[in-house]
Amino acid sequence: PGSQPGSGCREPTICSGVSLHSDPIHPIYCWWDSSFYRGRVGKRVDMSGCGFISTAVVTTTSRTLNGQSTGSCPGLFTSHVTMSSFNVYSVEELSEEEIGEITCDVHWIATGYSACSEE
């Protein structure tokens, strides 16, 4: 449904994506050794294109590039979720070097609210 400007209307929104294991153009979106969760790896995921107007609920999983790998991708948990990005961290201990060899992509789905579209 549409809304009058300034009415505070919001629409339920579902948005999803895949954050590739490496991004040479934007290194902030590559895996790193976490100093916050020692012994774990972390990765920032961009979801700014979703247009959320409040913090979304995010579900993630990891998968190797094209299903081909020398190992298994780790279980993940999310942290530092904002309207435009979130971080994932490995559940088990893993280094940046190890996850680089496995080439794990992060598949995600987020649900939240966006502003009503004007009609």
C-alpha cells in the first residue's frame, strides 16, 4: 500500500544475496581473522541495496564456490547487524588462511521493513 509523505508507512521486505569469498575491489568484504572473537574468522556482508529502514533479521549459511572445495565451510553466526550490513563469524576455530583455501561464500536472507513505495 502507498502512503502520504511523512506518514511512517513501512512494508515487510525480504531481501537475499550471496557474498563471495573474496572481493579484490572491496577488501572490507573479504574474510579476516577476528580480533573480537579470537580464533574465528569474520566477514562483513553488504545489504545496502535492500533499503531497510530498521534492523533486519538475517539468516546465513556458507557454501564452497561452485560446490567444489578442499574442505567444509564453517557454521556461521551473525553479529553487528545494521540496516545496511552485518558481520558473520565462524562458529568453529578457523584462520583467514584456512577459509581462503576453502573458498566459502556466504548465502543470506534478510527480513525487515522498507519504506512504502509511492504510487
